[in-house]
Amino acid sequence: MTDTSAESEIRFRSDVTVELVKHSAGDQDVLWAARVSTAGEKSLDELQKDPERSKGLINYLMRDKHGSPFEHNSMTFFVSAPIFVFREFHRHRVGWSYNEESGRYRELQPVFYVPSEDRKLVQQGKPGAYDFVEGTAEQHKIVGETTREAYRQAYRAYQEMLAAGVAREVARTTLPVGLYSSMYATCNARSLMHFLGLRTRRDDAAYPSFPQREIEMVAEKLEAAWAELMPLTYAAFNANGRVAP
């Protein structure tokens, strides 16, 4: 959902975008990495073989937590999401590399996050044992109107300071975490599996997770792209409780 305010040229979004920019990732990468321990240089033959013939090995490695063969691949994504999503994203440090746009070096664009009408608003229970339920029409109205007005005021203050000659790194202090940012994120399959185990909520997961919906939206798009690149590894991940090896 996107709409534009003619008054302030502010854009409001309720989605996230994930683009697979480049990759060197396939199921055969797991196989040659695993077989070097017993086959040495002959393990390179796996590059020319159909990995489908060795899906049992991939499942074995996943099941018995032999994790290093899942690291010999790379995927780079371009992600556009609210800043608060990136603050959670950046907690994943092992096996991840990030470069995010900088509010010190460029003028930040007025694109802000507003929850969609199907975003659950009301928290029930306590941390560690809570769930979210639908909000009322009045609650959705308050969220939409209040956040839009706060964004307009914040960006107006930002523009006023820039016009007065204030440095971008100072002016940006008025901007909220609902502002959209963009970054490149590079990972391997093992680090991505760990991310997915924590940032998606699935009934077939061995360990329950309760991610914030907005970062789960990003995770779902990452997962869809990875599933196409490494279908055998992806199937083994799901068959073994969605736990990173």
C-alpha cells in the first residue's frame, strides 16, 4: 500500500522489499565442501554431478549438525525496510555483512512506514508468552492518523534544519525509526538458516519463535529467494525442525 501527501510529498508504505542482487549458491556447494574430508581433490567432481543424487548426504549433515559445509556459498540482497527492522536485523552478526545508506552523507527521503489494516495491533500476555490479536477499527484509525502526523512534523523539522545550514548528521536526529532505509546484506546458507529460525513463526519449527511481524516480512522474502537457489538444502532445513546446523 502506498499513498502520497501532496502537501509534504511524504510517502507512506506498509510493505518491505527484498531483491537478490547476486549469488554463488547451490546445493552442490554443500556436497563438494562435505566430501573433501574423504575424497580430497576428487570432491571437485561434485560440481558436475546432479545434487539430487546426494540429497541424503545433505539431510544427514543437517540432521547431525555438521554445519560448515553450508557456509561455502554466498547471497547478497538489497533490502528496503523501516529503520526499526534493520536494528533487529543487525543483531545477526555471525556470517552476515551489511552496508546501509547513511544519513550523514545523503539527504534522507520522506518515506515512512504505516502498518497495514491487516497488521495485528493488540498484545496479549507477557513477554515470552504473548500473542497479538486484531485491533479495532478505532485503533487502526488512531495508528494511521497519529503516525502520519508525527512523520510530517518530524520531516518538517528535518527540512527546516537542513535549510538553515545544519549538517545532515545533526538534522537527522529528529527522524523516527519508522523511516525507510536501504542496505545490502550478504550471508551464507548457514547464517540465513539461523536468521530464519529466529525471525519466522512456523508450526513445524522445533523451537518456537515470536518475531515482530515487520522483520518476519523480510525473512519470508529472503526465504523464498533462498528456497529457489538451494531446494535440497531448504527441504532438509524444514525436515529437521528449521534449526541451523
